Amino acid sequence: MRTIKLLTSLFLLVATFNTTKAQTTAAEVAKEWERAKAYTKEYLDAMPEKDYGYKPTPEMRSFADQMLHLAADNYVFTAAALGSKSPVGMDELEKTSDKTKAAVTKNVVDSYDFAIAAIKKMSTKQLNEKVKLFDRFELSREQAFEKGFEHQTHHRGQTTVYLRLAGTKPPQEKLF
């Protein structure tokens, strides 16, 4: 009997621990996006202007297109998390004719600023509100921002190879 009570207590403790999540503040989420912005800017700065059109293979995006894809979807994921219409369509920025280092950098930095400003306006309660991401996935606004964060991390990570193939050393990792 004593063993059953002990096991039941342990089960309840583990169940409570697994379902209890500390609430994340908008300031904490914004801080991570600020870090990602700074890190991505280092990638943009590291790539020489002449290599912004570089493609590792013909079917891949160029460095500029990878970064513009990242930027467009920063807008798309942020708007989806807000439950609003994105000011920039998915992959719309890749269609621009100005893919200079300055133009790409501005587009990317602006996309992070859009996300960060939106996050900073949210309360913890709003971050926990449910939204339907892309009319398919029900999750909290915070989780929607996490999906956008995962997306930008993925595409920035892909450009590490572009930098190396262009003979440039990628920026030092920024975990904190």
C-alpha cells in the first residue's frame, strides 16, 4: 500500500511538472528575436557584395534569395501570429529586382524590426492566446512566433554553406 501511495505521488508530481510551463514574457521573446536579428545581420555583412547572387547549385536559391525568403516569411509568420494580413506575401521579396547587399540587408533588417515591434506590443496573456496558424494549426501566439523563429534559423543556417563556398568564414555562433 505504501508503495502504491509513493508511486501515485511520484506520478502526480511528474504529471504536474510536465504540464506546468512558466509563462514567457513578450520581453523574453523579443530578446531572442533581437539576438537573431544581430546574428543574421552578421551573415549579411560577412558575404561579399559580389557573392549575393551566388548559388551552390543551379536549382538552389542564391544567397540574396535565401535571405529575402527568410525576410518575407518573418512578415508572414508574424502576421499569422497576430491574426492579421502580412504586408509582404510569402516569397514576394525574392521577386525584387534589387538584390544588392544594401537592399537585401534593409529588407531583412526591416522584417526583424516588424516582428520585434509586434512582439513588444503583446502582453503575456496575448502570447498565450490561441490562433489558427495558416488556417490549419491551432497553437498559441507564442508558439506561432516560435515557428517563425525556427524558420529564420533554418534559412540562416543554410547560408553558412554559401559563405564557406564563397571563401568567407561564417560569424561566430550567438546562442546568448
